[in-house]
Amino acid sequence: MTQETLAIIWFGLIAVLWCGYFVLEGFDFGVGILLPFLGKNEAERRTIVTTLGPVWDGNEVWLLTAGGAMFAAFSLWYATLFSGFYLALLLILVALIVRGVAFEFRSKRGTEASPNWRRNWDRAIFFGSFVPALLWGVAFANIVAGVPLELQNGNSEFTGNLFTLLNPYGLLGGLVTLALFTTHGAIFLALKTDGEIRVRANKVAGQVGLVAAVLAVVFGVWTQVAHSNNTVASAVALAVVVVAWVSALAANRAGREGWAFFASALTMLGVVVFLFLCLYPNVMPSSTNVDATLTVQNAANSEYTLTIMTWVAVILTPIVLAYQAWTYWVFRKRLSPTQIPDVEKGSLDLPHEVGA
């Protein structure tokens, strides 16, 4: 295959990786955001955390893989994006680190030793989930709309700052992902838990889901009208997103959590596909100088590099997918607070140990 063909293939594969990240880490963020609100006591909060125990770290692998693929296939895109969005991405990274530490540390001490210990780590999980859920939407909205890029020494350089990204369209994108991920997480909790947590999660999913629907429609229409480079294809993707989200909310209302989660996951996938269709053939459009715009072709690496990467992806991707699918199958059963050990006795078991 030619370099041009391989570049298009890898643009599509990177979109697939971001689809996986939004679907899996999306409910991850949503559960973390809802933790302080749906967990009324320590047993319920530990139940909520336990739903993520076996999978949260595996879900983050999709982000690492997507970033690595961007670096290997489109190094100019990677360099421009990560240098221009440095502060926003740094905030996301710090939030993810704090969140990961909180998952592991909240159960290191019993409640009798320090009543505030777990409460403070729960706050860390909330903010560690809230910040990325908001900023990923801001980042992708700005990528699609275009950012100030200028040619300097033959390279496209970002000439804005963090506040450049916090424009009305970017902030709307952030609110959309925040609302979608929160609803996605609520539907996941309704699927994975039983008892009062399940009832509360169903209710929250219906309420926040309606807010997400309104925000997503406004954002989708704005994007379709002002920023889409492939209006027919992106319109089809947007229609799929709308139908999937309505189906998710209807299934949730009917108490069919499995179908609700499937439709919600399809919505997350559709959102990424919609954004990438609007973006193509660009990967980083310039809002100030069209000559500085990075496209699939001028940002792609060499044919040899793309060929090697393709072979690696063909061999390793099925293995990774099989392993992650097996993990979800093993930990597929519902959880309830009655399965959680007596926290007042200071049990120190870790979230994934409880889930096992």
C-alpha cells in the first residue's frame, strides 16, 4: 500500500482507539463523578468503587495507545497538539494520576483509624474524573473547529494559550462530554449494581441524560453547520448518535440496563466518529493561516513506519481486545452493599479484591 493509503488507514485506526477510550473510560469518569452523590454510606461507596476495580486501569490503556499511535503515525500532529494544548493536557494527566492513586489508597486504612481518610480520597476520585471529562470535550471541540497555528521554520506552531481553548464552542464541547460521560456512568452503575444504588443510578441517568441530549443537539448542529468538512457523512453519524441516545434513555427508563448501556456505548462511539468525520482530511486545522493546517497527508510519517505499525497492530490488537473482553466477562455480575465486608471493622481490602 502507498503512504497515502496507509495514512488514511491510520487516521481511521486512531479514531477507533479514541472510540474505545470514550466508550470505556467514559463510564469510568461518570462513575467517579457520581460516587459522592450515589453512595450514601461507606458500604455503598465501596460498592460503587468496586464496580471499577477490575477495569479502570485497563480502560486507560486506550488513551496511552491512542497517544502512541498519533506519535508514531502523525508525529507533526502529535507535536503540535501536545505542545499547543500542553497546559490542558497536563491538567488531565494530573487529574488521572490523582484519580489512580485515590483508587488504590482509599482502602489502605480502616474507617476507625481516620474517618476522613476515605472521604478525602473520594473527593479526589470525583475531581480526578470531573476534570478529564470536561477537558477532553474542550480539546476535541477546538481540534475540530481549528486553533491559531502559524508557520515557524516550516513547522505549524500553536500561537494561543489555555484561554484560547476556553471559547464558547470549546466550553460547550466540554459540557457535552461531561454530561454524556456522567449519564454513561450512571447507566453502567444501574447495570452493575443492585438495590438502592441501582434505583438512584437509573433516576440520575434519566435526569442528566435529558440535559446531555439538549447540549449534544446544540453542539452537534453547531459543528455540522460551521465545522464539518464532510457534511453528508457527518450528518449520518449525528443521526446515529441521536437515535442511539434516545434508545439509551428509553431502555434505561424501562429498566433494561443491558440495552441501555449498549445504546449509550454506541452513542460514545458515534460522537467520536462524528468528530473525526467533521475533521477529515485535516488533523489540526488552523483558524488563522490555512497554509499552517495539518492534514492526514502532510502530517503523516514515512511509508516504512506506517507499514511496520500496521503489521504490529494486526498481530497485537486482537490479543488486547480478547484479554479486555475476558476481563469484563469474568467480572460481569452485579454487586450490592451486602457483599461488601463490614467496613466498621477496618477491612483493608483493595477495590479489585472486593470485586473478585
